[in-house]
Amino acid sequence: MIKSLVALTGSTTDPAIENQVVVTVGGLECIISIIRALRMGSCFSAESRNPLPASPTSTLGIGKRKNYKKRPPRLRSFDHAREEQLRRIAGRMCLNGSSEVASLFTQQGKKGTNQDAMIVWENFGSRTDTVFCGVFDGHGPFGHMVAKRVRDSLPLKLSEHWEVNLKNTDDDVLREIVGLNTEGTSVNSPDETSVKFEETDKNPEIFQTLKESFLKAFKVMDRELSMYASVDCFCSGTTAVTLIKQGQHLIIGNIGDSRAVLCTRDKDNSLVPVQLTVDLKPNLPEEAERIRKCKGRVFALRDEPEVARVWLPNYDSPGLAMARAFGDFCLKEYGLISVPQVSYRRLTEKDEFVVLATDGVWDVLTNEEVIEIVASTEPHSRAAQAVVESAVGAWKHKYPTSKIDDCAVVCLFLGLDSSTTSAKKFDHGKNVEEEEEESSIMNLETGKDWSALEGVSRLNTLLTLPRFAPGEDDENQEPGGKA
């Protein structure tokens, strides 16, 4: 392509002309990559909008690309032999199916390749009483590859750092491993200072050890993604909601807008949901404040008033609908982080199962509806499939003109008698605040479903988006406003 453009100039010997052609081609390639990213996943679709400015010196296109590609060393593509070894591990499941303790199911939507991934790993870390679960929602042109890469690599890194932390119990050694300062906050970057540890007297030692392991594993995972040569994560990424269950201990690590919900029983023995994670979207005050401090922009389009998105300071892209994610390195300097929120809950005999699912489920089904579907499905091996089928039906009913999103569900059953689950009447109106106060989990706003699509027209609009202006208060800028 470069030679053809040089030929059109009528000269192949002028270095200045050749350099200009190379820069122009680089800018065009970047623009093509961005447009592809905008068409997929949680990024804003640009199908009905004007193309980005064709400036060969754009910050997004050339400057950031060069900095991103300079990160050494570049890793080769994922080893297929290693992937085959993972598939042969007993107790590790990542395809539609079930076991005695879990049910998994994923289904492609109408947007193209299924970018959701999931995993259940029994006997995790060679511990017979331990299970690892996770769901991952990819977005962008390589989102499906990023989600699968994280699915396969993150559990291994988590297990490795868990072992290291168990062998090094000294506080100074642990702080060195996870990059903590003496105040217990991360010093890896300014973006991570919002992560704080709970007081040690409120949670068992296993939580402190695993929290440090989660933080380190997520950091290393994101750094590794930036070094793969075969997967371009500049405009692609994935969410991750993961948990480790060891005996009565449940530790959850989450980034993005996938969700984990626990089904438990109240004092009247009725089933009630307890949301274990927060949907980490840009409309949350703390998330929005961090992004704006890093000069990123946060706002929703007029035709999607409830879908807050993250935008670059001076470009109408990528419109990412989450505040934390693996990958998406075009936004990592503007407030997007891959630091997980880690929380703990001690399980009791009243807790029956946990549901992990991507936002394709939660955008159309409430926590109560999902718990009721799982509880009423027999046998339990079909529980995840039943949730996905109900979500697909809800998409068709609520948003008949929209493309159905990919869905992935993992149901982890906690060992109670399954016959009692479906026999009890489900209580939709029960307030579960008392249940939450009794656990050590982070303070979540239960009863409120963070659905981004409620009442949304799901249309794209041609807009002139506001630009970042240093020194000005852009918090309340409307789309189409002036800098």
C-alpha cells in the first residue's frame, strides 16, 4: 500500500514524501482499528456517525500507538500445547456443561462472534475444598480472544501468587509482592490509590492473603496482555467477575459490569438475592471522579441517557461503557484501570448458590428473576442454560429492535439439599439489608439493579462531542457542548 501511494506522488526518491506517506498510512490503519472497535461490544457504535478526523498526527493514532508498541518484550501467540494441557486438567470446565457443584452455559448473541467466556475449576490449586469460578465479557475487535486469554491465564496467576503469599507471611514481604505502601494503598499508579484494605480484625487471614493475590494477579494479567504480539488490546478488552470458594469462605474479585449474585434464605426461609459485586460503570461517582482527574470524559449520549461512557479527551471514541477492564490500553492513561474490587463473605447453611453472569443477562433480568429461575430449574445441571434462555426471551420482548447481546452464566451450588431450593416460595419484596450487615462483604446497594438499558432507545446519534479543556469544569457538560 505504501509503494502504491508513493508511486502516485510521481517520485520514489524524495525521503520527505516517503515519510509523509508512511505517517498517513499509519493514521489510516489506526482509524480503521478504532472504527472496528466502535462497532463491537461495549464500545459506542459509529455506524451512523461521521468518521474521525484523518489527522496523521492524532494523539490516539500515532503517539499512543508508538508508546504502546514500544513495551518490551513482545510475547508470541498463546501456546496451543499449553492450551491443550489446560483442557485436560480434571475438574476444569470452560464449555457448556455441568458437574455436581456447577452449571455453565453461554450463547452467542446477534452482534457477531461470541465474546463471552466462562470457567469453573474444581480442586483449584490442588485443594479439594476449593473452587474457582469466573465469567468474562470481551469487547472490541479482539474481545473474544482477550476474554479467552484471561479465562485461561488469570486462574494460573492467581494460584501462583496465592502460593507465594502463603509462603511469605511477613507483612513487609507481602507489601513488596503486591506493590503496597505503608498505608495499605497501591502505589503502582495514581489510578489505583482508591483500593483500600479492610481492617484485619473484621476478616479472616485467608481474605487478606487472597485479596493481595487478586490484586497482584490482575495487575500482572493486564501487563501481559499489553505484550502479546498476536492480540491487539489497544481498543479491545474484557470484564472479569471471579470468585474463589474454599470451605465456608467466599472471596470475589471484580472489574467491569459483569455481576455475582448470591441466593440465600431469610428468617422466614424465603429465597432472597444478595448482590456480591458492584457494576463498575462510569456513572458511579468514585469511578467518574477518577476518570475525569485523568482527563478522560464521562457522559451518556442523549439517545442513551442511562448509559454513561468513557471517552478520550479530544476524540469521539471509544465510548466504553465500563470504568474498569483488562486491555483497552487507549484509555489506560485516561482513568480506566484493571484494579479489582475484592470482597469477602462467610457462607452459612442458609446460602444456596451463586450466579455469575455477563451484562447480557443483567441488562434484561433482575437479581430476583435470575435467582428464581435457577431455584425452580430441575435438574440443576440445566440451571445456567435456563437463565440464558430466559435472558434471550427478555431481549426479544423488551428490545425487539436491538441486537441480542452475548450471554454467559455460571451457577455454583453451595452443597445444600437441592430438593429444598425449588420447594420454597420465592419472595420478591424482602429487604436483605440485614443479611448484608451480617456479612463482611463491601457495602452494596441491594435491590437496585444497575441495568444500563432500562428505558433506553438503543439508537445512535450524530453528535459533536465535547472536548476536554484544561482548567474547566467538564463534569456537567452535555453532549454537543462547547469546550
